[in-house]
Amino acid sequence: MELKEVLKARRSIRKYKDEPVSKEDIDYLLHAAMSGPSACNRTPWEFYVITNKETLEKLRKASRFSNINAPLAIVVCGNLSRALPSQLSPYWIQDCSAATENILLAATDLKLGSLWCGIHPQKRAEQRVSEILSLTEKQVPLNIIYIGHPDETLEPRDQYKEANVHYL
Ligand SMILES: Cc1cc2nc3c(=O)[nH]c(=O)nc-3n(C[C@H](O)[C@H](O)[C@H](O)COP(=O)(O)O)c2cc1C
């Protein structure tokens, strides 16, 4: 697919077929993630790739909005020990968000469905995901990305709004 088609075709898919995502496709998604920009190139991201059904089931209960039945979840975490120092540290969120969007677009390109479920800054959800994945204190889960073969069709769309643009 051309990029301009991918951008419109990416939609939040919440229904998935019970069909695994291939190892080759997972590798493509992770390469896409780590192609993203990061402040001062600190690459403070880590990716937990989850296909284990028990762990997926636990993640579904991590937040009120993460109850999705997909064959694959990638939890994107910021590792604060690799983030920029002091007041620049929160750049890890933007770095990990850029990596996340790359995963969503790469999944769309592979005709896979995907969904970004936010975890940080919901403290209780962060704690639950940290426990499920045995994260250290330095690792903060930004989101759960669900991925799989879609079992629903959402139309491509363009949400362009002139009012949100300011030309100077
Ligand atoms: C930071 C962030 C957090 C989100 N968290 C959730 C979530 O917890 N559960 C969910 O079903 N969708 C979640 N979404 C998906 C949004 O609801 C979705 O992107 C939005 O409704 C626009 O629809 P679209 O992605 O199909 O264009 C999240 C999206 C973002 C960017």
C-alpha cells in the first residue's frame, strides 16, 4: 500500500480472528517501531511481545478499556534509565508514542488490524501491567497495542479539519 492509503486505512480494530500473527510479521512491526525518532536518539523504548493466552487474558483486565480479544499484544514501555535526564525525562512518552504509531501503520500495511490502548498515566493500570510483566521500577508501560487479523471492517477516513490548522 502507498503511505497515503495506509494513513487513511489505519483504524482502531477491536474484533480479531483467532489466527496467529506470523513471526515474520512481528519482526516487521518491531523493525518499524525502532525506526522511529527519539529525543537525542536515546531510544528509551522496550517492547514486550505477548502471544501467551494466559498473559493476554490478564492484560485484558489491566484497564477498563483494554478488554480486547486479540492473538498478539505488544506492550510499549519506556525505560527511564535510558531517558533524558531531569526535566527532559518525559520525552520518553513522545519517543514511545512515535514507535507506537509506526507499529500501527506497519500493521495496516500488512493488512493487520491494530488498537492502541493507553496505560500510562493511569496509575492503577500501570501497576497491573507492571505486575503482569514483572517490570522493574524503571520500566513504565505506555500502552498495550493489540494486533491481529481483523474480524471487522472500518472504512478508511481522513479527519482533516481546516479549523485545526494555523498558517502564519
Ligand atoms: C493515547 C491513546 C489511548 C487510547 N486508548 C484506548 C483504549 O484504552 N481503548 C480503546 O478501545 N481505544 C483506545 N484508543 C483508540 C482511540 O479510541 C481511537 O484512536 C479513536 O477513537 C479514533 O479512532 P481510529 O483510531 O479508528 O481513527 C486510544 C488511542 C490513543 C491515541
